[in-house]
Amino acid sequence: MIFEMYPDLGKNRVVWFGDSLIVRTDHLRLPEMEQTLAMRVGETALVTRRVSGSISKLKRLVGS
């Protein structure tokens, strides 16, 4: 779904980690992505968090 909405987003810019998805983007595209990717399906909610840092830092954040 993300690649359909953002076909120019490279596959190396998206990292699955457990039940979380890390999308590397820039500050220009972030506000748009926060709005378009926020959704709820039944009891499951896709929550966008605004963070920055290395992938390993983000994985630690998701893991806690």
C-alpha cells in the first residue's frame, strides 16, 4: 500500500521490524505521509510517530 501511494519511495527506505514499519523520508514529505498513512482497521491502528535517527536507534524505540 505504501509503494502504491509513493511509487518513487525506494524499497531500501522501508524497514519492517516486528509489527512496526520504519519509513525513512525527509522533512519535506513527512507532514504529507503523517496524514495519508494514519488509519484504523478494526482494533488495529497505524500510528505515525515523528522521530529521527539511525535505523538501529529507531529499532530500539520500537522494541520498547
